[in-house]
Amino acid sequence: MVEHQQAVRPIARLAVPRVGRVVNGPDSSLPWLVVGDDGAELTEVSEYLRQASASDFSAASIKSYAQAILRWSRFLWTVEVAWYRADRAEVRDFVLWMRSALKPDDLQRKRAQAVIQDRLADDRKQDECR
């Protein structure tokens, strides 16, 4: 059996732009929408979210799903793969990108930890001088 060889994506250098957004939906049957950068509703996503709403998912859960689908969509737009053509290679690369992407909260946390470490070091130096 011949294995399908997939090109290796440079995940570490992949810049996924923050295009599209999650917005309030028209009513309780669709409390949240995912729209593209042009503001157009992603109808396939809306159908899925409407099904989740009909299955008694909370509005907060639907928003969480919408945000996750938006992340996935952004990734697919970046690697230029249509959602219906995505396969295991895209899932693998998405997971690797999610694990490696530096999130703003992580950056703030690292800065805060550095400040704390600097202050502790200063306190130790002052204690040694006493």
C-alpha cells in the first residue's frame, strides 16, 4: 500500500491572522454567529451551532464552540485548505500550531513572572546587605 505523502508545513513560522469574528446571533435559536473577515455569516458553521442550540447547549457553550470553530477556520484559511477538504494532516498541524502558538495571556504571564523574579532577587540582595 502506498502512503500519501503530505508536505511538511513550517508550523513554527506560521502566522495565523486574526480574521473573522464571533458575533451575537439573530435570536435564541442561534445566539452566536461566526462571520468571515468580510462580515458574511459562515452558513455551514451556523447550521452546526443551530443544531447545538436545538440540543439544549447553553448559549455560553455555543459561544465557546463558535470561538473554537473560528480558530480552526483561521488556521485553514492560512494554510489555504477548504474546510471540507481538511484531513488528518490539517488536524495534526492545527494541534501542533495550537501547542506552539504564543498566546497573549502567556506573554503577560511570562512578563509578570520575570518582574516577580527580579523583585525577589532585589529583596535577596537587600537582605544580604543587612
